[in-house]
Amino acid sequence: MTTKTVDVLLVGAGAMSTTLGMILKQLDPALKIGMVERLDHVAHESTDGWNNAGTGHAAYCELNYTPQQPDGSINTTKAFAINTAFEVSLQFWSYLVEQGKLPSPKEFINPTPHCSFVWGEKNVEFLRKRHAALVQHHCFRDMEYTEDHDTLREWMPLIMKDRQPDEKLAATRVRYGSDVNFGQLARNMVTHLEQQDNFELMLGRVVEDLDKQPDGSWNVTLKSTQGGQKEVINSRFVFLGAGGGALPLLQKSGIPEGKGYGGFPVSGMWLVCKRPEIIEQHLAKVYGMAPIGAPPMSVPHLDTRVIDGKKALLFGPFAGFTTKFLKQGSFMDLPCSIRMSNLKPMLSVAKNNMDLTRYLISEVMQSHTSRVDSLRNFFPEAKDGDWELSYAGQRVQIIKPGTDTAGKLEFGTEVITSADGSLAALLGASPGASTAVSAMLSIVERCYADRMQEAGWQDKIRELVPSYGQSLTDDAELLEKVRARTLSVLELDS
């Protein structure tokens, strides 16, 4: 077996690994970076344009980020965290565009208003309260609210077709929401990285083993998916950014910090419109209320998408269940991930989440007509024959040891790092790629703590992300400044 030595090994060629690779290359161009991908293309799993919602998650329209408390108040904590994290991503992408390291913004991000839409007195009251709670803060001051049918027709003409004048409806809108083709973004970043010295992209390789060495480095054994040849990569730092495949790799590493973690795979499906004349009537991402027991990735929404320069219209996602951790994975992924250390948490989650189990069963059993019936809540004139089913990517929700219970099901993303900072992994799903820059900066802080003490690194990060080290939630003037720049550079406020 051949052996190579690198400073950084990125496992997976999706949004997370490409973002981390770009950040590290800006901080130290001399770093020798290897990127390993089991497929023969970059960003063709969860990051691919058709395998995710493409929403630039900023908590403008996603109602599950602002749950209503038992006392009727709205919890905005998560909304502020996600909103400011997305602002960090926008700053980094703006820097890359300004420096010519990314192409025209329209190749990967497009302005698409973000709307929340509800019907019925109870849901309208919730949306009214949500808007009142958010709009008083500078992060959400541009959010509009209406119950007026004429205004709603201006915002979402397709949705307002054939509505009764007395129907109780409400919506909010942020005009500068975005649709992001994360697959194209990742491929553009890899294109730039391949033009740099000391970077190697290794496609068609699977990670067979990770062995910690006495000097603190890792020997990572790779196997070719074509001829079966093996090679070993020795790296001072390893990042496991392989989407649903990160959990099995974390388990192979054997680091204590990964003990007890399990995964719950949830698949997704979209209804895709086949008629261009319908597609052209809608320009927004319109999110509704999640069904009881549904995971966050299953909040229904009618989405304008721009994928490979072509406009599309999707509705969903409809959740499903397989034992695969990746769309192009194996049905043995889930059973092979079970260990003695995570068995109790996984059984506990199965016992305490029966609503989710029932919901997934009902989703799997739906017919095409019943799925279009769900769409008719958004688009009353929808016809079965105008829509076809498309399968999205797999999402593996985190199961971790709990404090009050043996196991806890987490809907979100989580970074796990070894105590010595030599290995990091990212687990979980939404908001995922939208907050990739914040997540990867946290890895740099943890795993390169010594380099972060250098003035050069601190100054460079502030060049990449001008708000770094400051609070966009607390500083209205700073947010206004960075938002004006990113909306202009990325052409989102048009």
C-alpha cells in the first residue's frame, strides 16, 4: 500500500468539507490538504441541488425555529442563532466572490422571498405573535406581515388562486430570502481549491479504517471503489464531513467523545412540477406548519428553486424511512451502526418517539393523490398529473445519551471533536449547509487553538468574516453594515 502525508484530510466532498478546506486555505495556503470522496463526483449526495431544500436557512420562514411555549409566548432563541449564523455564511461567500474565488453569485445563490403561510384562526394567531416577537429585533425588522387577501395575492399569486374571500389566512415575508444551490457552491469551491498548490482531490475512495498513531496523527486507510487498491493517508488532522456517513466513520475512529452516539435515518421525497407555465407563477419559498410528530426536515413548503440555471417548483418534503444513512448507501448502514455504547440511547429514543414513528409510517403509505392533496393546502388548483415524485437525500438525525432519559433525539447539527483536536466530525441535519461557515469556524477554533492565538490568523478571519468575534444579535449597527454589503455583493436585494 502506498502512503501519503498531508496536514489536513477532509472526508466527504460536500458543503461542510469544501467550506472547511476553503477557510483553512485562506488562513494558511501552505497547508497540504487532501479531500476524499467515495463517489466519482463532488457534492452529489446530501449537498446536491435536488437532494435538499436549497433554502438559505435564516429563520425567516421556518416556523419550527420559533416554537410556541405552554404560556403562549414565542421562543425566538433558535431563530436568532440561525439567522446570525447564516449572516456569517453570507459574509464568507461575499468575500470569495469579491476575491474572484467564486464565480457570479447567480451560479449558486438567487434572491427568493421567504414566506410563512398559515390558515385557520389558531395558526393565524400564532403567526401574528411570531411576527410581533421577531420584528421588534433588528435581525428581523424587515419582516412583513399581512392577513389581507390582496397583499397575499401579490406575494404568492399561485397559492391565492381559488381562495374564498372569508378564508382566514396570514403570511409573513422577507423579500431578500435566498435559494442556494449548495451542490454548485461546493463544486465551485473545489474547482478553486484544485487550482491551488498542496491540494489533492481523491474521488472514488472509501475510508476503511482510521488508526491513531503514537505521534498524535492519523493513518486513514482508503480503498478504491473501482479496482479495490488500498492506500494510507497520514494526516495531522482529520475532518469527517461525510453527511450521513460521518457517524460510522466517527465510530471507526474510536474517540471517546463519539461514544454513545447513534443515528436515525429519515429519507425525503418531493413533488416536482412538470408544467413551466405553473412554475413561472411562483417566486418564493413558502413554509407552512409542521404536522404533529414530524421531524423539522418535513415542514411542508412550496419552493421556487434555481438548479443549474433552470427554475423549478418543488413541494414537500414527504418523509420516509429506510435503514440507509446515505442516498447511495447500504440498507445495512443502520444495523451496522449499533454498538453496546449506543444501544440504550437508541432503544430509549424508539420508545419515547412513537409520534414520529407513526408519522413516518403514514408518510410512507401515502399515495400520489394523497400527497397532491397536501399540496392543495398551498395550491388549491393543483392537479395530480402536473406533479411527479422525486427522491431527495438521506438525513441522519442525531441520537445521543440524554441527561433525564437514556437517549435523546436531536434535530439539528452538532460538531464533535477529539480532546487533542486531531479529529472532528459533523453529525445531524437541518439547518446544515446554511450554517456551514459558523460550524467550520468553530472547528478551526477548537482544533487549531494554537494557531488561533496568532495575530495573522485572527486578522485573516476578520477579513473573511468581518463580524467575527462580535455579536450580530446585540449590535444593530454592525448587522446593518454587514447585511448591506452581502445583499449587494450576492445580488440578493433586487
